[in-house]
Amino acid sequence: MRQRALIAIAAAAVLVIAIALSLAIGSRTIDLATVWDAIFAFDDQDPEQLIVRDLRVSRTVIGVLAGAALGVAGALMQALTRNPFADPGLLGINAGASLAVVIALTTGLATGFTAQVPIAFIGAGLAAVLVYAIGARGAAAGAPVRLALAGVALTALIQSVVYAILLVDDSTLDQYRLWVAGSLTGRDVEDVIALVPIVLIAVLAALVASRQLEAVALGEDAARALGVRIGAIRTVVILIVTLLAAAATAAAGPIVFVGLAVPHLARALVGASLPWLVVVSALGGGALVLVCDVIGRVIARPSEIGVGITTALIGGLIFAIMSRRMKVVEL
């Protein structure tokens, strides 16, 4: 217990450092004293403080929310499916959000980020509901394998529709490329405020549900013996994962590898205790996304590389190293 608490504290410290870097580093580096003043002693006549308050605060908050949401969603999916390679994308969430955004861009319903957020959220939610509806029918209804197969099949179908639309509409392709690369820029404070309660409530719900989900991870017979209602807890967990992944995808685009790599790293540090895994995955996910975003700002100055690209590169590298050097803890 004490060791896990210390690890969680260390993860929180890493997140704080990542937040400081995100606020200070960009196309123009700002010293930490100015960042502190921008937050706690704001002077609207100082151009550097205006950069921090108007551009970097919302970007940083979105990065923390998206990373934490993906980390927790990945931890829950891996526990639910008892599959160490599972991530939120198994529910078709990224694909559903992508299709919704493409349709909105093609029809002119969404011309800016503010309009894309609710549309992507709705598309992601509908895709997850459809996957669950398909996986909940027939023999072994609701079983993790059936849900995974339904998600893979639906994702392939949705992606084919997305590609077909993009092939015949060049203007939509140009706008879609910006969204699909993943980005934390161009977000208004209102967008941040709208996502904060969704992510916080879903993370708290994940902590509450984690004990029962731990029992399910031991096997259905053991879970029933402990009085766990397997169907109910699966439904609740899928709803939580949908809220988390949909919020992250709507906010920052389809960021990959965070929901896969972060829970693995957290599990190597704190073991298979799901409540601790949820906490450390939330902290680690937020830190990873912010660090990747900072790297994307620095390596292509004065331009930037989308956070979805840097997380794919760095997250993939982390996962590859872990798969070779770290022993995977059984769920």
C-alpha cells in the first residue's frame, strides 16, 4: 500500500512538471516566474502572460483531460476484456467519432472545433452503443471476445465509409487531416469547461466500479461467487469507457497508444490492483500527452507537429521497449 501510494505521488509530481513545461515551452519559451504570474498575478499588459492565459492554459487542461481519460479507459478495457492489448478503440469509438466529423465537414454542420466537439462525442457514443448491441446478442452475449470482434468489424466498416467520402471530397479531406492528426490547439475555454465534469465524473465512477471489475477479471465463476452482477458491471464499465474515450477523442482527435501503453507501464509499477491502476493511469496519461505535445512544439519550430503523431511515435516506442524488457503482470 505504502509503495503504491509513493508511486502515485511520484506520478502526480511528473504530471505537475509536465504541466509546467506545457505552460512554459512553445514557439516562444517563457520563464516559469512569468508563468506563475500569469496564473496567480495576471497582468493583461504583459504579452507573455497573455500567451500563457489565452493560449497555453486551455491547451494544457485539454491535454491533461484527454490523457487521463485515455489512460483510465485503457486500464478499464484491459481489465474488462482480460486482454493486455485492449484499448478504447476496440469499442469503435475513434472510428465513430471520425465518421461523425467527416459527415459534419461534408455537410457544413461543423466548420470549427467548437462545433466538432459535440458531433464527435455523439458519433463516438453511437458507435460504442452499436458495438455493445451487436456483442450483446446471441450466445455468450456480452462476452469480452464478442465485444472485441464486434468492435473490430464495425471499425473496419466505418473506416471504409470514411475513406470513400474523403476520396470524392478534397475539401473535406483537407479539414479532416487537421483533426485526425490530433491537436490540443484552437480550443476555447468553454470547450475545456464542458469536458471537465464529464471526465471527472467518469474517472470517479471508474474508481467506484474498479473493485467489482477486479472480481470479474478473476473469472466469471469467481465473480458470481463474490456476488458481482457481471452483466451490470460490464454495462457500467463500457459506459464509463465510452464517456472517457469519447471526451478525449472529441477534444483532441484520435490519439493512439496512450490507452494501450500507459496502463501497461502503470501495471508494471503498481501491480494488478485496479483502483491504484486507475489512479496512476490517469496521472501518467495526462503527463504523457503533455510531454508529447511539448516535443511536437519543439522539434519543428516555428511550426508544430500534432500531438496525435508524437504520441504514436513515443507511445509506440515505450510500448515496444516494455514488451521486450518488462514482465507483463497477469490481469
